[in-house]
Amino acid sequence: MGQKTHPTGFRVGVIKPWVSSWYAKIKEYGQFVAEDAKIRKFVKKKLYTAGVSRILIARKAQNTTITVVTAKPGIVVGRNGQGIEELKKEISSYINRQVILNVVEVARINADAQLVSEAIAQQLEKRVAFRRAMKQAMQRTMRSGAQGIKVMVSGRLGGAEIARSEWAKEGRIPLQTLRADVDYGFAEADTMMGKIGVKVWVFKGNLMPGEKADENIKAKTSKDGEKLGARRGKRRAAAEVEG
């Protein structure tokens, strides 16, 4: 059961917020759902190099507010805000509706599961060995203060004729604990041998009752957490040398 449940969907309404927040009548509901998927696909394709973590959509009255959470807000905004104005016009003409566009920076790039999965996928496309790409990504995530990470790659790994799945894990990943802030990301690498799927789970710590994942950003980005992650990395490196 744990392998079949989406970690974010499992926690929505408990510690995770909805990525789309709006109310609609029955006739408009299907239209809005399709429009949300259309917007996300368009923005993700347009800003793939900017490292988009997630796209939040909110509707109030006639206003549609789109919040782009990205690792490189400078690329999205552009010089003197030209980039964000052009993107707003393109989205408005794409869905035939006026939109309000906000850009938010990711607090910790190496602790964001979606960005980590996309970074691994990009390395696989550059023909980096999958075990090396997985190990380096895991080390960076643990140094950034995460309490655990699991990475799984699936496909024709290393150019093998038969597809298989391999995974690596470090720290704790409590998939069945609802108050555990587990971030999940998925990306695909287009290689010469076909597609390779990359799944990443990042455990950022347990939340107190009533606390939301987004409200815990400051605690996660504290210097103490970064120092703790750095000390863990040094201890692991020393253990590997001794071993």
C-alpha cells in the first residue's frame, strides 16, 4: 500500500496544502480542472530551465492567481520585470483569461524533491552513471539538513536490454506517518536507450499537530539544521575512508 500512495496526496488536508484552491459549480468544475492542467503543462515547459518546483493556482471571483515556486526567480522575472510581463501575456492568451502572476523562490534547492529528481534526470541525459548521480544527489540533500532521502530510478539502466528498478536510501523515510513532512518528486530522463523514470522522496522532519508544511520553512532553513547536515556528511565521509 505504501508504494501505491502518492506521498503528497496522502497528506493533503492534514499537513500539505492544495496546489489548486478554488470553488466551482458542477458545470465549471471539469473546465477548471482541465485549465489548471493546461496552465501547469505550459508554464513547466516554458520555464523548465528555471527549475520550477510547483505551480499554485488560486481563483477568487474573476481573478486567476498563479504562483510559480522556482529555484531561479531571476530567469522568470527577467531584466526590469520584462520576463514576467511576457509570461503573463502568453498565459492570458493561452487560456483566454486575465491572470495575476507571482514568483516565489525555493527556500532550499537541494531539499526540494522535484528539483532533485530533475537534476538527476539531467545528469542521466548527459550519460553520467546512474549510481553516481543518485549518490551525489543524496549527499547534497543530507548536507542541506534533510533527515532522510530515497531515490529510485527505473528503465534501461546502463543501456541494459531488460528494464529494471534500482533504489538507494539514506536516513529515515516514514511514508505512513501523516505528520511526517515527506516531499515527493518525479522526473523523466530521455536517453538514447529510452526513458528513465526518477522518483525522489525527501523527509524534512515531523510537524507538530496543526502545523502546515509551508509554515515550517523557517525551522528547516535554520543554520543549526545546515550545520547538523554538514556534520553528518563529514561523519559519513570519514566512515567510508576508514571502511
